[in-house]
Amino acid sequence: MNYEIVIGLETHVELDTKSKIFCSCGGHSSPKEANDCVCPACSGMPGMLPIMNKRVVELAVTAGLMLNCEISRYTTFDKKNYYYPDLPCAYQITQLNHPICRNGLVTVKTSSGSRDIRIKQIHMEEDAGKLVHDGKFSFVDFNRTSVPLIEIVTQPDFRSAEEVLAYLNKLKSMFRSGGISECEEGAMRCDVNISVRPEGSSEFGVRTEIKNMSSFEAIERAIRYEAQRHIDALEFETEELVQETRRFDDVSGKTMAMRNKETEADYRYFPDANLMPIIIDDEWLEQIKAAKPVEIDEKAEAYREAGISEKEIEMLIHNHKLCKLLDDVTSMGCEAKDVAVWILTDCAGVLRKDGKTLAELNVTAEKLAAIIKMVNAGTINRNAGKKILIAVVENDVDPVAYCKAQGLDKKFDQSAVEAVIERVIADNSRAVEDYKNGKEKAKQALFGACMKELRGAGDPAVIKELLEEKLRNC
């Protein structure tokens, strides 16, 4: 019998705010040591009241707009009650009855085609703390407590691990480009709800939930393992399937039972009387819409129209920092296609030499634009531009000042270039003789000596042509 996998996701995303959701402590990236970003409010001290962070609402609405959701004009908070050592109040402030966003839709593309994924809701909530286990002891770090989250809950519309990864990668690209979250370092975590049913059936199978996964690779492995476990149970009666919560063990590649799956009643939800309802009026909603960044699909199309290749677009849209750099340099009068090459080829080459990646690129748009403009204006050649780029990336120099100090802006007329070539030929008689005897590498050595003498100035193609002419006449 053939079976169909049915998957729904609950994706938790830590928002990129300067402070926590209900107090003034620093946000996700602020802590340096355990419990150094904690106050009486987020550590659950009696009598402390939450104060709502307005920026959290704006980012949640922006996420909803990106996912084509209906934005709730009236939204409230509820208490989700459960006891765990990393939850100091013994309840989590979240949204059940009136979430911030509902009924969204996002389209994902895979090798099997396109699929529409329905978004049931997006709600705001606070994060819990973190338990650190060390031998016989467990320690609690409350730095993460009350860091703002949005949870994006989908309908059970996924039918493969490939679709899940396509969706998560799209969320990551959208949220990074929108300034909602960097989606790194545990800032994007996922609960996977999975069941299996006979192909063609409309009834759902027994559902299990795989909790708290942040690695895309682990998510794919967990889905494949859990789906096969369900199929084996149905096909060969290897075990009885029950609704439960499971965890994925990265070493064994297996999921393991944690506890029976809780229901809504288990959490004893009730409205949080300490937080007033939030009313999103027309004026505020229009302000959020006006500030919403360009969608990644629209940005990709704009890059396509600018002549940037599909491979380059794929590299760019998954890195908000690179997209912003390209857009900023382009706004200074450089062509987007040209800028993309400088970033993805030249900058990447400089970083690769030092064992770094483009994620570590730290060059300003102004300095990169200055280099590109000097090359395009003919003030320097491409080779000199690369030398200046190396100095800018490695030592953060001023490109124009460095160009002048190194004499890279000097233009050589043909007679000056010929004089250098003749001097190189005279000083390298052995290499000239080797070239005459058919050793092609000798010509390259002579060309390199000419370029060194000219300090990167002059057109390499012209220099090569003049060198070949001189060698033929030797």
C-alpha cells in the first residue's frame, strides 16, 4: 500500500528587538554571560507587571503581511500554565483567543512543483529560559526568558520533507530581508507535527509532534525517520501508534518518546488580566504597511531584470546583508549586475583567501562604490581595483586615498608601457630564450614581470598584446 505523509509546522522565531517583550532588558543578542540580562519582571518576582513592547507588535504585523495574513485589529494575551524550571512564573504569556494574524498563505516550490501552504495563525509570546545540564547538576539561565517570539502555525499542508525545508528557507529569507529576525543561533526553532495515512484517504492518522528543532538537516532526518516509523507500524504492526510528543536524537538519527501529547485543556489557558487588549487602528496599520520592505520574490525579479544571473540571485536573497549592500551601492550610481560580480566574486575571493565567508564581509557601500566608479571611469584598471578592494576589506582603508598613495591611478601611455616591456625583456634574457624554445610559461613570467613593474596600472590585454609583438621581433 502507498502512504501519504501529512505535516504541519509550528515555527518559533525570536524577533530582532532591542529589548524583551514585557520589560526593558536587552533582546536576543544582548546577553554575554548567564543571567546577565535579567530583571525582577522577566525573572518572575512577585508584584512585577508586564509592559508591552510596541516594536514586537509592529514586527509581528509585518510578518503577517509578508505571509498574506489577515491582521487582527483587536488582539489580546493569555496565560498558558505549566510548570518547568526555566519558566519562572509557572506560566507563559502567549495568545490563544485573539492572535495577531490569521489565515495566511505562502507558496513553496520544490522539484515536485509548487504547493500553497496555509497559515492558520501567527501569535506573539514570550520565550522561556534555558536549562544547562552539567553532570549531576542542572543550571537555569533566564537571559532568554521573555525574549519576544512569534509562532507561525500552519495547516497540515506539507507532504514531504523537501516542502518543509523549502518553506523554512523561504521564511528565513523573508524575515532576514525584512529585519524581523536573523533566524540564526537558535532564533528559529520548529515543532514538526507528522502523521501518515493511506494514499487517497481524507482521514488524518495518529499525530506525533517532534519538539524544538533548530537544524534544517536534523528536521529533514527526523521527518524521514518518523514517517517510516509510522508506515512500519501501519504496514507491519511493529508498534501501536499513540498521540505523543517526541524528541530527535541527532547521534542515532531516531526520534524518542518524551510524553503524551498535551491538549489545550491541559494548559488551563485564561486571559492575562495584566495586559490590556491591543487595538491596531487604520493609521498604525498604514504606517506598518508603508515601512514593510520589498518582498524577496519582488526583489529577485528586480535583480533578474537588472541582468543578475539566477545563481547569483539565489546567493543574494538568502543573505539580507549582501542584498542591502548591493542595493546601497546601486543607489550610488553603479549597475546592479556589476555590483553583484564585485560582491559575489571579488569580495568572496578576498575573504576566501583568509578562510572567511561572505557572512563576514564588512565593507561599506560607500567604499565599494568608490572602487567600482574608479574602475568604470577608467581612472584605474580592474586589476588595480582588486588591489584596492583587498586593502579595504582587510584594513578598512579609504579607497581613493589608498589608490593615490600607491600610485595606482597613474595612466600610462603606450610609449611608457613599451619602455617597461623592453626593459623587462632586456633584464630577463633567459626567459626570452625559453619562450623562443616553445616554453609558453616563460611568456607568462615575462607578463607578470611587466605587470609588477607597472604596479597593476595599464590595460592587461594591451600589455599582453604589446609583449607578444616585442617577443616576436626579438
